[in-house]
Amino acid sequence: MSAKVRVGMIGTSYWADDFHLPALASHPGAELTAICGRDPERASSLAHKHRVSQVFTDYEEMIDRAGLDAIVVATPEDLHHPMVMSALHAGLHVLCEKPLALSAVQSQDMLIAAERAGVKHMVQFTNRGLPHYRYLKRLIADGYIGDPYHAYFTWPTGWNPAQDINPYHWGFDARRSKGAVAELGAHLIDVARWLFGDVVRVTGSMRMFVHPDVPDGAPMAEANDSAFVLLDFASGAHAVIHVGLRNIAGPGLRTGQTAVISGSAGTIDTRADPWTAPAPAVSEIIGLRRGVDMAEALPVPEEYYGDTDPADAFAVFRQQSVGPRLFIDAIIHNLPIAPDFNDGHQVQRIIDAAVTSHETGTAQHL
């Protein structure tokens, strides 16, 4: 490998532009070498903006010709499997966006191939790098709530009611996505596993409240824009997750991800919202211990932010060893990495089980 990790980027979305490329460019050990997108003008524009020397419209050509050590896949989930498998067959380290695949069959295939290739593999579950969630993890590990009993995770989001809310989007197309339970639910399912361990049973209920336009008159099987998922953990704890894409969201409403987590020794009530730019990031944690009369504010310690601005929660991804920077550190220093493809596969199993539970009306055992 060269003095720097030569990285290729597949995908030219706003998330590639605002998150992945700046995080990679901030790492002194990474070299942004190539970018691939189906729209050559968009790909060229991002390449110029982020000082990427090579532009491709065919990811296989980029893998073959760009001289890469590693690749980042940030495309719709139905494209993850072929792109990741092509990169693994070329011996590249891979960072893939969530959810890892379109099905658990695909994610298992990717996990096995990555392990056989002996490369670093990572899934971009963003919450694990956010200061809010890292501190929440420590509070629970340190025994603030004692033995976990139950938890409620929510992520309501949506569009301005003045906007058209039913245009076609691949995330609502069941041929390309499992809907809200995958696009948003993957994040919260991963957080739940990260905090409480293995899931043994899954129950799901899903709806499509706003029916999207059909592209070019072609038939389309709809996914879901709202999902409830009940998780039973091996520890005996259980959790409810709700994600919704059709909430009327806007100024004056509490937005973002919330969690209420209770156990034998206490309860933690949290809200995190780093996504509603240009508003400052929100990180609120309140705790109440058994035997104490009044809840207390639990501000995130400065160590989790370093010298970054707490109002910009994503700044840590450009300065600390989290997310894409952790991926590069793991390659350079041969470090263990998490969340990896096994985490992505376990989340995919839960997503699949939730969909099957909804379709059959029965809980699914893992």
C-alpha cells in the first residue's frame, strides 16, 4: 500500500458531498483518488470541489483502473451488494452505507466475502460516532440505569406540508428498498443492539400512508413510510422502535431521535437532532436514579467533542477517529473496527424479520 490510503467514492448524493468526502479529506492518511457517479456532470463537479483526480461513471471500471486501496459505497441499498462484492473481489477495504444490503441473504454473502478477503469492512451507522450516543453508551455501561428493562426509540421526520409529499423516491419502492424500517430503522436498530446486545425475537407493523407517484406509469410495489418494531433481547429486556417519514415537521416542533431507557437503577430520557441544519445540533440527556427525588441534566462531556463546536455534531467526523476516519485508521494501523459487516448483517436480519412479521402477523425468532 502507498504512504496514504487511496480511496474511491461510489455515489454523488448530498451525503457523499457533505459527510463522506469532507471526513475522508480531513484525514492526513487518506488520499481521495477517484469518484464514481451515474451523472458525469455531478461527479465532475464533486471531484473538482473535493480535489479528486479521477472521475468515472462505471464503478467496475473505477475499481479496475483507479489504483485504489479502499472504497466507500454510498448508493441506494439495492446497489450495495454488487458494488461491495466487486470491491471485495479486487481485495479492497470497504466502507458501506447502511443498511448493508437489500436482504439478509445478500448481507451474509458480503460478510463471508469480506472475511475471506481479509480486508477491513465497516458499515456507516452514523449514530455510533455522535458524541450524544457515545456518552449514552458510557452511561449505560457504567450502570446508570442498572439492568436494562425496556426502551422506546423514535425518529419522526418528514417534509414541509407546503411541499409535494408524494413524488417517487427509490426508498419507497419495494424493488429497491424495505422503506422507512430500513432507511431510518437501521440506525435505531443498530443503536439498540449496541446498547443491549443480541436480539432473539422481532415483531413488526408497517404502513404506507402517502402513496408515492409511480415512475413512467410502471407498476411499483410500495414499501413503508412508517414502521413499529418490537425487539426482544437475549438479556430479557425489550424495546420498541418507531420511525416515520410522514410527520409534519418544522420550526417549533421537537424533532430528531428520542429514547427513553429504563432499568433496575434508573431511567434516561434523551433527544438528539444533528440533522436539522442550519439549526444548531441538539443533544439532550436527562437522568433519574432510583431513590433520588429530582431528575438531573447529563450534559455530554467536552471530551466527546474535543475542540469541535458542539453546535455542529458532525464536526467530530472531521477530527476524531469515528466514521470514515475510523475506517482509515483501522486500515493504516491494522485495528479492529466496529460497526463492521457482521453488525450490518445482524441489523439486516432484524429488518427482514420485521417485514416478515408484518406480512405474516407473527413474531419472528432469530
